[in-house]
Amino acid sequence: MSLMSLTAVELGRKIKEKEVTVEEAVTAALDAIEKREAQVHSFVTVDREGALKRAKEVQAKIDAGELTGPLAGVPVAIKDNMCTKGLLTTCSSKILENYIPTYTATAIENLINAKVYSSKKSLEDDIKDGNLQLHAEAQYIDISKCIHAPLPRNHFDLTRNTMKIVHQLSPIA
């Protein structure tokens, strides 16, 4: 059974019961992204080195009994509109294609403090408009002029577009 087929709670339980390490869980998520990203275009930024470094830190705190929450160590995909200091944050927009924030959003800080954070940024509608999928399918817009990355593809049918596939590559998104 693949670790990515587990729910976040199931994975958290396996980490807590030491059946799986945080590093194994994070590596499984990163490997799933790497395996399919060229076809599905779900992520704008993936910081493998940062995620694995954090995984070791989180595992040490779990082993020391400092982290006991049900999601401690579970990988999380962060929307690309959430600022993370020093990590590319584009809002999936060409306008912000080179933006590196100088601060981390409070919501992300809370995830970091809860030790459920992994360094990857998932693709979204340009500036979080919410209508990218509808406009692209109806051919109202030239998507290449709006979005920072290629249009995401459906995991199960690569001929179809979708913005809702990130959950297949990360237990929490």
C-alpha cells in the first residue's frame, strides 16, 4: 500500500506508532510529485531539500515526545498564494513569477509550529480568481498569458484539465 493512498489521519497514526518515519512520508509525497508532475502540472515550487531537512527536525521532536498531535509529520501542500519566506510564491501568475517573499504568512507559521508543513507550493488559479478552469475549457482566454505554469491535468485522464488533483500528491492540500 502506498503511503499516499492513506488519509492524513491514517498517515499521522502510522507516524505516531512508528510504523512510518516522517522522512519516509515526506519522501513518498515528493516522489509522487516527481513521478507525475511533468504530466499533471500541480506544483509551482517544490523544495525537496527543505522538506527533507524539516522532516528530520520534526521526527526528532516526535521521538522526544514533544509532538503528539494527530497530524504531526504529515506532509502538506501549500497553495501558491501563501507567502513563505525565501520560497518562490507566484500566486500562479506571470505578474509574480519571480516573487520571493521576505516574510511567512501567519497560517503557514501555524503549520510550521504544528510540524505538519512540507515545502511545496501547489498550482492555483491566477491570483486566486477561481474561474481559470471554466474560462480555459470555454476557450474564453489564452491560458498561456495568465498562468505562471502549464495548465494542470487530471491525474486519471491526462487529456482533461483540472485544478483539483493536488490531493492525490499530498495527504493535505
